[in-house]
Amino acid sequence: MTFETAKLGQYRTISSAAEAAHVLISQWPSAAGKAYAEAQDVCLAVLEGREPPDAARQAFLLAADEADVFIRNG
């Protein structure tokens, strides 16, 4: 999935749960919110093999919606 970073017009593509976790921890615009915390937990669970990879994608999308982070389709 591709999302708009904090720099307007700059996009980054994420292709793994590890990348999603890194973005959530180090580049997310707001370290608050229920979906944000859940996305961190789910990404960790995927990395540990306790959740399927698609769970990280879904959790990341919910966190993005919560933080008003634009996700580019396509």
C-alpha cells in the first residue's frame, strides 16, 4: 500500500509488516489513538507469526483512517 508521508505530496510504499511497524513507530503523525496502538500490536503479532500478514494491512488502514493519513489506491 502507498501512503502520503508528513511531507505533502511525498508518498511511501509499504510492502511488509516490518515496514508498517517501522512507519508506525518512527514516522507516524500522531502517537495516539486506539487504532494506532492496535496497529502496532498487530504488526508485532504478524512478525511473531501469531497473525496472518493481511491483519497488518487492515490494522494499518484503520490507523491511517484514524490519523487522517491519505492512502493512495492502485
